[in-house]
Amino acid sequence: MKLIIQIPCYNEEQTLPLTFADLPKQIDGIDEIEVLIIDDGSSDKTVEIAQQLGIDHIVINKKNMGLAASFRRGIDECLRQGADIIVNTDGDNQYAGWDIPKLVKPVLNNEADIVIGDRETHKISHFSKGKKFMQWLGSGIVRKLAGIWVPDTVSGFRAISRESAIKLNVLSTFSYTIEMVIQAGNRNLTIISVPVETNDKTRESRLFKSIPSFIIRQVSTIVRMYAMYQPLKVFFIIGSILSITGIIPIIRFMYFYYTSGGAGHIQSLVLGGILLMMGFITFLGGLIADLISFNRKLSEMALEQIRTNEFSRNKNK
């Protein structure tokens, strides 16, 4: 059983040694533990530090590609290197490396496909009340959309089985955390959370510039992913809103038509007709999107088989 711990890094020359020092050297049930970093176009000495530390695998992005792309490259490289379990942690030493055995245990025992570290954000002192509320709200929304209860959906501290890593495809250009949970829920993968510790804050987050921008990008990811897996429901809701909104001015026109001849209220009829037509077109778009989603599922099955064959050959070499 081989475990690879991957660490996406962007200018982490100061914190990478701390992160690496906390990683476990042996875990019951694991025969091999290796470390992989994904250097996301760092301008400092992150790569040189990684080489000095003796990190087993180094993947280098020629330019800064973002967290999601780096995560995706790391997962693919871990699979090529024959990982049976992949643990993702951050290069800023946010997560406590000594909790990795807790993360991998449910995967080892076949109790879960993915294990997410719950930072118990309500207990973290440097998180503002607003940030704690947004964490709680976001996790609740994802729970409704994915059908999985994950207390800390944006936690990047997670263990993933080889089979799950092959099945999941990160498409976002921003962050993989929420997208992975929604995908896993719609692909019937088992996710559980375990409480984990966090280290003292070492720097400000580089993932987003402000809370509003973070919210906008996360909401767009949630909507996009949910629409991808439940297109008919999404288009039906939008179409219903448009249709109901269109019926209201038509009823208004009919009322005035029968009570006062409808003079001067033709605009209500026109507006209602336009909205009803938009609602009907939206319903048709939903049917088409639903048919496309079935084709996407077939493509996912084919891609999964291709990835399985490719990475199995690499593992057996």
C-alpha cells in the first residue's frame, strides 16, 4: 500500500520545511510514504528547498496556473507514481501533518472513498465571525446540492483513494474543494469528515483577494457544477420563474380587458407574452441539457476506463 502526500506550492520557501517536518514517516497499514510537490510557477526558492529536503517528486508549472490546475496535475502524477492513497495538504503549514494517519484510516478500512479534514472552523480564533458564518452557510448549501454532509467543504486537507482519484475530474480554474464534493455526491462516492488540528497562521491566503470575490467565484462554481449534474432541475426552476412572472401581467391585462376594455394595458400583454416565451424556451433548453448530461456520463465512463488503463500500466512497470 503506497501513500503519496501532495503539496501544491506557490512561493513557499519559508513554510515548506515546516510542512515537510510535520509529515509522518510511517503509518500502520502503509508500506511506502512518498511526498510530491507541485510548484505553481514560484519566483522564490521553493524548488531548491524541496530538492534540499529530499522530496521524492517535484512537478513544476512553468507559469502560475492556480490552485485547481496544480491540484489536478498533482493527482495525475500521484496516480502515475502508483499511489494507492493520495493525501493533499497545503504548503503554508496550515494543516497539522500528524493528523494524516487519521485521514487515511477510513480509506484503508474501506469505510470511505474520500476523507476530508474538518478544521472545526468555529473554534479557530483568527477566523472572523463573518468567515465562520460563510463557512457554515457554504457547507449547508453544498450539503443540499450534493446530498453529503461535509462540515468544512473548503478544507484542502483530504485523503483520496486511487479509484476515486481516477473517477474525479477537476474542471474549475479557481478551487477544487467544493467541486470535488459535488462531483463525489453525484457519483455516489462515500465522503466522511474527521476533526483535524490546524497550525498557527503563517500568512494571508493567496487564493482570493477579498471575501466578496471569493464568494462570487465559489457561488459560480457551485451553480456550474450543480447545473452540470442536474440540468433539467435547474432549467425547470428558471423556466418556472419566467413563466409565473409572465402570467402575472397577462392576468392583469385580462382583468382590465373585461372590466374596462383593456385600453392602455397592451404593454402587460406584450411583456407577459415575452416572459412566457422565454420560459418555454428555457424548458426546451433544459430538455436538451438533460440529454447532453447523459452523453457526458458516457464520456466520463470512457475517460475513467482510459485513465484506469493508463495509470495501471504505469503502476505495473
